[in-house]
Amino acid sequence: MVHRNLVSEAQTVDGESAVVRCAHGDSVLYPMAEVNIEVDGCTISAVAAVSDTVPMDVLLGTDVPEVGKLLSRVSADFREQSNALVAITRARARQEAEAKKESLRSSSDQKCDRIQFCL
């Protein structure tokens, strides 16, 4: 999500919008725009929701594939100075926990197969 003051009319994607369900339960419809975001010399091209009221210039979610790379490149000092925060939704945390469980199950199944085969 990006603040409207950073987006030109030419960047707006006609007919595209995103519905965001807020923590208080309201759903808000946001227009979309094609943006380039630069962090520490690395540029990301993305289609982002545009908001007049977002409290920061840009909010990057974990659905942006490059966000992990960006966060690893940005020093802790920069994050402290810029008030950058990393947050994850409960739904994403559940997905990651399930993926980890599945990975552990898969690796334990493989170990059991090997042990049974060896016996």
C-alpha cells in the first residue's frame, strides 16, 4: 500500500481495486497503481493499493516476494531511524506454521521409511 501523494494519475491502473478488511471489521475499497519502490538501492516493481490515510509512505506485506531480501539488506540502525516495522497477519502465521508442520512430517516420514528399509 502506498500513500496517494506518491502516485501520479498515470500510474493508476484503470478498473483495478483491492478490498482491504480492517482490524475493526470494515472493508475499504482502494484503487490500484503500478509503482516502483526503492530501498537501499534495490528497486521493486509492484501493483499496490493507494490510500490517502495510510500513516506511512509505503507498507510492504509478506506477499511481496522481494520483501525478505530487502529486509536483510536494510540495517537495524536504518529500521530504528525510519520506524520500519515487520508485522505478520495471524492468517499468514497459521499458513507458515502449517507449512513447517508439513515439512517436519515429510522429513520424519522419510526417516521412518529409511529405518524400515534398513531393518
